[in-house]
Amino acid sequence: METNYDLKPILSEKNRILGPKAYVAMWWGDAVMVGSFMLGSSLIPPFGELNLTQALIGLVLANLLAALLFALNGRVGWKHGIPMVVQLRSSFGPVGAKIPSLMRAIPALFWYGVQSWLGAQALNQIFMDIFEFNNVWVWFFGFQALQIYLSAKGIKSIKWIEVVGSVVIMLGVVYLIFLFLSTFGFEVTETANVEGSWGIPFWLAISVLIGQFSALLLNVSDYTRYFPRKASAKTFIGSHVVGIVPPMILLPIVGILGAAAVGIWNPVDIISDHISSMFASIIILLFIAIAQITTNLVANIMPPVLVAMDIFKISWEKACVIVGILGVITCPWYIMTDSTFNLFISIVSAFLGPIFAVMVADFYFVHKGNYNVSKLYDVKNLFPAYKGWNPAAIIAIAVGTCFSFINVDLSWLLGIVPAGVVYTAIMRLWIIKQDKYVKEGFEQSFTQSTDIEDQAV
């Protein structure tokens, strides 16, 4: 049976510490990602083919859909209080679950390093402007040490950092947009006159914009397990819409403005080279630095930490230290280029889209929206006929990934339907009939859901 405290289901209402307001604040604090700036710039010339109107409509549609998908997969954590690494056991088996867990953790490590590097660049630029001190490595390693300390303090510490940071971040984003518009207003208006396209380029943009969430969509239960069970479904879904849509529209707009004005996506570079006001530069750079901490604490530290705890059976604190060190080893200074980063997102999406489809299909179509949670913690007896693996998930992922690579730019959209259909069919026609233990778990899932109060926290 599972013994690690942080992996146990959170059923007690007093431990569901992310109420709707705190949950929204968490997503706002998570919003300032390097990919958001870069993807925004990739929508319009010189990097993309859309005009300003098409880019804005694409942003709204993509983020609304993303918010609904977060709520869809996040219902597992909200209802049963389990993290992603436990949720995956139902569809992949306790041994097989390690593959999608690692596929979620590895991108997070790369994001962790990149966000830290961007924050270090911002701090270095501030001290160059004020004191003429130039050493980005000092700030990078200092940044990592601070984040390791904060993350090791646990979810309650992360919650309050996110709540306070979200206010700073949203004010900073609005000011950054105002600063860019007032400085580069004429150049920006020119992008509205581009003909653009409502065809393939528009839908490619939608796919890539959703694809940036492909990793977070897998482990959303890591966060929703802290959302109050007594909240209504409307509140649950609304919290995702309010938490995700506004910031994830505003952030890419910064990238759009940068691309339209000077052809640069990185706001640190734009401020360094094109904004003459030292006061404005320092304010924005400080905001960017703080935002990297709030983003990393939620999106890029928690997933690999929980994976490390599950695989290596170590404590939260030790896992935070290990993940922090690994974030440095990713060498983010090498991968922060337009072509490399966009290709990275597309390739990752090709694998993660089918995994998301399998998780959703397993919960809604195979188990009818209700897990027998005790079975997921009885790892020694889960999928015994296949030695802890679920072949249905492996086959479905292979099929979905093949479809994804038909067009890597549309990878996320192309892979999810085939993977979900294949998984559901194989489970119903083969696995449930052949594996007695799986069949028992399947049948009991309709009548037992939160039957492990003695293990819950």
C-alpha cells in the first residue's frame, strides 16, 4: 500500500486550501511563461501569418478550450483528491505509469531551467543599469537556491506566494502592455492591415497555443486535489476559465507587441535595447523576475517533485532539492531560441496529447467518472496479469503519436481522438474481459470511490 504522505488522497475539507480565489490567483501567478511571449510573437509577421484581429480571436478560442480541458481532467483530483502519479495507475498500471509521469516531468524540468534563466537575465539587467554589475550566473544560481528553499516549504508556502504574486503580475502585465503601446504604437497598428489567414495558419496557431498547456493538462489533478469538494461544478469550471483565459491572453499580447514593434519576442531584450526610461525598465524587469518564481513553483517544480517521490520513494524536501539541481543541468541558455523552443513544444505535444486522451477516456468512458481509489493504492495487485502494465494504454499512445506526427504543428489536435478511441475499445474488448483483477476494480469503481478515509489527509 502507498505510504508517502504527499501522495495520499486529500479528502479532508480543511486540507483543501485552494479556494476559488486562491485557485485563480495560482493560475495568474503561473501565467508569465517564456512560451507565452514567444508563442504570441509567432502568430504575426515577421514570425507568423495572422493579422492582429485573427491573432486575438485565436488567443480567445484556444484559451477557452484549454480552460475547459483543464476542468475536464482536473475533475479526478477534485473528486478523489489524488495526484497525477496515482491517477495514471488506472490507465497505465503502477509500473507503466512511470513512463507518462517521466514524460510530464522532463518538460517541466526544461521549463524550470528556462524560466529561471529568464528571471536571472532580468535581475542581471537591473543591476547592470543601477550598479554596472554584470554577472548573470550569480543571479541564476541564486535564483535556483531561492526557489528550492521556497518549494521545500510546501504547498501552504506556495499558496501565499502565488496569491501575493498574482496581484503584482497582473499589474505588471497591464503596465508592460501600456508601455509597449505608448512606445511602439504606430508599428503595432501596421499589423492590423496585414491580410492574414483564416485557414490552415489560423488552426495551426490554435493547436500550438493549446499545445503549450499539453504538459500541465496531464497533472492538473495535482492542483485540483486542493480545491474544495463542497464547491459547485459551475464554480469549479468558472475558476479555470477566470484563472486561465485573462492572463493567457494578456501575456501573448506582450509577445505580439514585441514582434510587431521590433521583431523581438523576449521582453527582457526589448527593454534592454529599446526602452530609454530606466525607471520603467527596472519596474518591468523586477516584475518579470518575480513572475518566474511564481510560475516555477506551480507549473515546473510540483510535477517532477511528485514524480520523484513516487519513483524513488523520497520526501518532498529531498525531491525539491534534486529537481532544483536538475533544472540547472538542462542548460537553458542553449535552448532559448525561437526555432528550438517551438520545435520542443510541438514534439512534446505529439506524445502528451495522446496521454491526455487516455487519461480522460479511462475516467469518463471506461470507469464512468468514478474510481475505486483503494485499488489505485494497492499497487502490488494492480494489473497483475501484465506485470503492472496496461497494454491498452501503450498501444493507444503509439497509435495517437503516429497520428500526431502526420503534422507536428498540429500534433496535439491530431493525436487525442485516435488515442482515446483505441484505448476505450481495447479496454472494453480485451483488458476488462481478460484480467480478473481489473474487471473487479472496474465493476467496483461504480460503487466505491472514497473508501480509504484511513489513508486520506
